[in-house]
Amino acid sequence: MAAEEVEEALGLFTGIGLSEAKARETLRNGALSALLRRAVLQARSALGPALDKATGTLLYNTAARLKDPKHLGFLVGYIARREILTDLQLSAALEYVRSHPLEPLDVADFERACGVGICITPEQIEEAVEAVISKHRAELLAERYHFNMGLLMGEARSQLRWADGKTIKNEVDLQVLHLLGPKTEADLEKKPKVPKARLAPAEKQKVAVVENGDMGTEPQSLLEQLRGEALKFHKPGENYKTEGYVVTPNTMALLKQHLTITGGQVRTRFPPEPNGILHIGHAKAINFNFGYAKANGGVCFLRYDDTNPEKEEEKYFTAIREMVEWLGYQPYKVTHASDYFDQLYTWALELIRRGQAYVCHQKVEEIKGHNPPPSPWRDRPVEESLLLFEDMRKGKFGEGEATLRMKLVMEDGKMDPVAYRVKFTPHHRTGDKWCIYPTYDYTHCLCDSIEHITHSLCTKEFQARRSSYFWLCNALDVYCPVQWEYGRLNLLYTVVSKRKIIRLVETGAVRDWDDPRLFTLTALRRRGFPPEAINNFCARVGVTVAQATMEPHLLEACAREVLNEQAPRAMAVLEPLKVTITNFPAPKALEVLVPNFPADESRGFHKVPFHQTVYIEETDFREEADKGYKRLAPGQPVGLRHTGYVITVQNVIKDVSGRVIELEVTCTKSDVAEKPKAFIHWVSVPLACEVRLYERLFLHKNPEDPSEVPGGFLSDLNPDSLHVVHNALVDSSVRSARPFDKFQFERLGYFSVDPDSEEGKMVFNRTVTLKEDPGKA
């Protein structure tokens, strides 16, 4: 903008009451300043060059809040004619034009909705306020100025919608003063706060939600994740109220038909590609799609995007559904993009007939990137493209020799995205019926349309495809859902790309997709992360537009919270040291009762044997007790947890190399012994087991970042990411545990039974330590 234009605009904007700073800030927003300039010039042509500040404020708010600029002149006309006088009327006017996207507007209906021509007299305001005060007279006299005056204001406003709020407030103040008189010292004292009733922990954890019409109780975290952006969503059938939504002459009729089919129900979908295992980022998508539907009484489809038969395997279909259900969600219906291949093909023919698609012979390499050369076949005759597309379907073209492309430019500048390509690969569901397969850009929005999805929620990288989403539905005159993008969830110290995980498996860095060092959902389950912890983590991250990159220790903290409530206690020893009690008080093993949850003994106990021979951790004994050391040492007894006994070292037995291999001790009942400095865990008549201790798989936060890891992610592997303890011991109370059962091993951490467990040799994975390692935070 030239200097003269800037000065002219500044003069216009300050002339309606904006400060110079606000006027300059407005100028930095090209779209807003252009609209405001048009509005001011139109108003000045009707009212003259001098506009009062109230009119100026209405003009500014119109330009700033109007979603569709085509209605600007219409609204400014009402402001200039003094028919819209208040912000309340303006808000109603803006909502009306937003709710009625098709022209022409019904002027009489618009004026009724905005209070045009309605004049509220001072007498009407006085009468309304008098009636409200009369209704609450007793409470006012009792509470005096501690009464909630906002209640009076609200009730008076509800009777006189278009009355000026300031005038109502003045009248309320005047009549209250007349009733109560001036404020006394007691009136000026602060009203004492009434303490809120505290919820029991169980009530605190749960909140009622509606799922498919049935009431249920779910952890509050399901709703916490829906704060913020999600609450701004349109209601079903009001898609046109979403900014950027494209309205056509058929939109309102299609939306009416959509509401007839769905009954106004919220419908979402989770649409994974069945060519890999779900990871922690997908957990956010699952929670958002299923959670939003659940919180709003709707349903969520699980739809497999099975349009690329070369990479799809049955194991991925099974694992995806398993993980969705493991996280606590049941799909309303399981569908596949391939269910709709016939309809998609019919629509492709229609798209060609409408002149919106053509068969192209450019090679894949030629059309890659954002500035490929234009297709020389873009304007080929419709009949020719129809014949060639039929030839594609019959297999007369080889792979890469022909594609069907759509005639549009996407938001990222990419031109004419591919709708169909040739692939001579049998499909796992349709067999050899097709040798052409639709792309994501073509399939996704049309499947959403077929299933009457109300909210098509996807991650931010799909924003560039929003224009093609709307364009394609409208080009075919079918119901168009709303696409809304949110930020991805990423974790540091890991990789989640399918290609990179396959490389890790192929090189032997990890065992498979469910290796507990990965952050796939199958890996997290195998490591012992409860689904509730993952859901809580996603809720805390929140639904944001910006990408969220989180530290793993935040997920681990969520796991500790859940496992502390869910995982019963047991005792295990990782580095056993044999201890013989020389004065054991019974000829055979005693039974000791150990609480499953020491903080709540009402949740039961389990029995463990207590024998003359016990095993403790090697690290719980020292031959010399340093200052501050509180565990077992000669001359320093310790208590054995849950036994009621204190042991004292009498003899230290070593092997030929001088390593301590056994302790001989005596025991004393704890009620007669001096209180020891510490109590340690132990096992007796134990089960042998293997314990796998995990650390981060990568050394750097961003193993895929060349500036951080120049040698590539495979060069960043942590050599100490797995430590296997082959000869650990665990108490016999876990004997009947099954894979994925979880325990807290006292003083050691939370552990989960691994599927590798077999008769006679259980295997445990450490999920997390009991406390966060400060070095990892």
C-alpha cells in the first residue's frame, strides 16, 4: 500500500473512533482493512463524512466478525439507516446471515430476528425491572446487597431482548436502592464462602456421558480432551456455519436430506490405513474421534482405508481393531473403503462427464512436487477420457502409463491430484475384480459423504487437502461433511514412521512392531501401559491446532497414576542374595498375609510363604555401613516387610573370590526389637523368572533430525536400551498370572507379564519405575 493510501486509510479509521495504534494494527490485516474501508465509505455516503463513535464501533465489528463478505453492504445499510443500533442487534444480524448462506435473504424474517424497528420505552424497562424485583423481594430484603444482582439483570433482559443493557442496569440499581436504601457497613463486608461438598474419590474419577442413547460412566479424561477447539464445532446439519465451508445452490437441500438420514446424530470416523501398526499418535486420533462422538451422544465408524493392496496385510486389520477396543472404544460399524469401490467408480465416470476429470499419461516422476509441468491431456474431450478410463479398468494400460486426474488446484499449490491409478495387485477383499484403485484424495471425502460423517477430524498435514475435499463433494453434488484439522501428537526419543520401524526390525534393533521399546500401541500394551494411562495422556495433551511434541516421562507419569490404583503388590528380587535365618521360629514355612494395596486393605490380601531361607537384593546388604546407609549391615538390623520380624547379621559367607554369597542371620519379633532404620522386601520359596528392564531406544531427543543425528536414526541407538535379568526371583502369589497382568514389585517398579512367559519360567517387563528418574525429566 502506497504512503498516500496508508494515510487515507488511517484518516478513515481514526475518523470512526479508532485510536491511531488500533488503526495501524487494522491496516496490517489486509482482509480486515479492505472490508472496513468499504464499510466506512458506504456509511459516509449515507450519513456524511462525520460518523459518531457508536456507528464506527458497529462498522468495525461488522468488518471483523463477518464470515462472508458478500453480506457487508447489506448489513452496513442497516447500520447507516440507524436500524441496527446495538451490538446485540449486530450479533443477531451476523448470526442470521451465517445461518442463511443462500440468497436472497428473507428481509422481513431478518428484521424480526434482529429487532429492527422495535423500540423499547423507558416505561417498559421500568415495569420489567419492577416485576423482577417484586418476584425476588423476600430474598433481596434478607440478603440485601449480597444478593446476586446479575440475576435481576438477566431476567429483565430476557423479557426485553432488544433493550439497552446499560439502561436496564441503571434501572435495576435505582430500584434496588429505593427498596434497600444506601449500603451499610454490613453490606460492604465480603460474603463468607460456602465450602463445596467434597466428592468421594470414586465419584471424582467418573462423569456420566451418553453413548448411543445409553447413559454410562467413563473417566472424566474422555471429556477433558474435548476442551478448546472441539467445543467450537458446528451442530449436525449446520456445516455451512464453519469458516471456509463451500456453499452451493444444492447445499441446504443436501443437508436437510443428511439430517433426515442421521436424525441429527454426531458421526465421526477413524480411518487408518491397514499397512502398519497404530502408534501413540494414533491414540490421540482414536480418543478424539471416538471420544468426541461419545461425549455428544454420537457414533464413530472404524473405516479401513484399504485402497493400496500392495502394502495391506490381514494382521494389520486385526491389530488395528484390537487396539481400538483395547483403548476402550467400540466402533459403531466397521467399514472399508473397498465397500464403496463400485460407487466410487460410478462417481469417477460422472466426474469425467461433468468435465472435472481427465485421463493423463504423464509419468509419476513428472507430476511429483509442487511445480510439475501442466498436463498436455488436461483439455482432452470428455468422450475420449471416458473411453480411456474404461481401458484403464480393463487392464489395457500398464502401471504408471495412465491415471485419472481431477481438475483443481489444492491449497498447497499442487495441481490436478490423481484420483485413480493402475495397480495389478489382487485386493484382499475384492480379489481380481479391479486393477485400478482410488487414491486418498479421491476416496476419503466421498466415503465420509456415503457414511454421512458430520465431523471429519484429521491431523494438520491434511489441511492442504481440505480444498479438494470440499471441491470433490460439491463437484458431484453429494453431501459434504466438514473437515477439521488438529495438531499431531509426537514423542521425543522415538520414531513412529512405518518405514523406519520396518528398518529397525530388519536390522535387529528391535524384535518386532510390539517391541516394548517402541511407542506403537501393541508395544505399549506389551510393556504394561494401561489403556487408561494412554487415554489420560492424550487428554492432557489436549486437542490443539498446533503440533504437540511431548517428553516420554509425561506418558510414564500417567502410567504410574493408573498403575498405583490398578496393580496389586508383590515382591521380587532381581539380584538375589541368600539369607538363612538360623533361629527361624517354626519347623516349617509360615504363611504371611500381604495386602494387595497397602493404602486400602479392604481390597484384599494374598499369602506368601515365609521360610528359614529367604532372598534379598544384593544391594540391600553392605559389609560396611556408610553414613546415611539404612539397610542391612553387620550391627545394623532391618525389618522384613509384612513378616513382623527384624533380622540381624551373624555371619557373612563368601566364595573363593571374596564375593558375598550368603548371610546367616537371627530374627526377633518386631514388637520386642528396637525399631530398625529400614524395612526391605524379600522372597521365600520363590518362582524363578526373567525380568526385562527397558531404557530409551534412542540417545537423542530427535533421532530423525540430521542436525542432531547426522548419521541417521540407526546410528543413534542406545546400546543399553534393554537389560535382561535371567535369574530373578518372584514370590509365588503371581503363579497364576496371565500375559499383560500387572503388578507393583515393591520398591522396584511396575511390571507386566510378557506373552513370552511359559510354564516354569515367567517373563516380566518393567513398565515404569516407581518414581520418575530426575535425569530423564
